[in-house]
Amino acid sequence: MKDSNSALSLPQIAIACPPPPFGCGSPAGALCTSHGGTRVRKYDTHQARTAAWNKPRKDGRS
């Protein structure tokens, strides 16, 4: 079950996180991790993942 406060409920989880140094490279559907890969980010994603998610909307695509 997905926790409503979990990053799993964020729409940007639907795409992969960009690779380091700006993201962690987590695949689509997976939580982001710390840049070292040792900690799971349970409540947010990297800014690069959010920016990648928002880019198609800024370009006028969905």
C-alpha cells in the first residue's frame, strides 16, 4: 500500500531520475536514493527528477 505522504504518490515517480551528479539514476517507479545510494528518499525526489517531469508540460506537451 502506498503511503499518501510517500514520494511514491508523487507524479514524477513515473519517470526515471536523471543520473548523477544531479539525480540518482533510480528507474521509473522507484524511490530516489541518496547520491551514494545508501539512503532511500521516502518523502521527496531529486530536483532534477521534478524538473524532468515538468519539462514536457513547459514545452507544451503532456
